[in-house]
Amino acid sequence: ALFGGIFLTSMGNSQEGTGEDVSQEVLAYTPLIRQYAQQYGIPSFVNAIQAMMMQESGGQGGDPMQASECAFNTKYPKTPGSITDPEYSVSVGIQALADCLSMAGAEGPEDIERISLALQGYNFGSGYISWAMHNYGGYSELNALEFSEMMAQRMGWTGYGDPQYVQHVMRYYGTRS
């Protein structure tokens, strides 16, 4: 685990990380991502936002951040895929990530432990962050799975979110500066 943390930390600002590249569609959003990252106080997290967008949509569609169900969405129904304005999606998604990063106490783009907690909170909803902090002191793959199963059972659903969201996003994180 320590090696993995050091490896991911060293990748954080790497021009040539070993992760998968984000699509040209995601890269085309970079000016907008920078604008809203600055506006919401997380300008050093552009790579993380690009990685999230790649996982969420590959930069495709009207809701590239898949932010329709987010608490910060006040213009569209809070149902999957309801946002049809890509710029609004980017704004809402980055605002939600900024909130999750703050709740998780992330100190910068190399703080992989807390970024992981924030990312999983973005996917599950920010309630996961307080639950994981209270019950386990932070994020782990196992507690993400536990939370997913607990919420699926509570909601009467077959699944809840993506318990491997952090791994899915991190494969794109740090592959460019």
C-alpha cells in the first residue's frame, strides 16, 4: 500500500504517467475545467477533474460530469442524465468535487488518501465521506463495497454507485500535467 501511495503521488504531476490517457473530448474541456476549478477554489485539481470526466462520460454528451443527481444541480431534475448543458454539468460537477475534497480534508493533488475519499464521495454522495470517516477513519476499497451494499439494501436496489470508482478514476489520474 505504501508503494502504491508513493507511486500514485509521484504520478500526480507527471507528464508521462503509466495510467491511461484521457480522450481528446475530455482535453477539449480543459479551459472550462480550469475556469470552474479556479472559481470553486480547487485550481490544482484539474488532472483529477479530467480523470473523473473520463470515467464519467469520456467527455461525451450533455452531462459530461454526470452531475444530474448532484445536490448542486438546481436547474434540472435530479434524475440520471437530466442535465443537457455540458458547461452547466462541468460547473455543478466541479462544485460537488470541491465540496467533497473539502469534506475529506484533501490538501493537494498529491494527497491520494483524501482524494480517494473525496472521489468515492462524489460517486456515492457526500454522506459516504462522513460515514467512512466516522466508521473507518477514511476510504478503503472494502468500506466502499460495504457502503454500496448497505445503501443498495436500504434502497431496495440491486446495486448502489460504483464501489470501485476510485480505481476507475485513478487509472487516468496523473498521465499529463
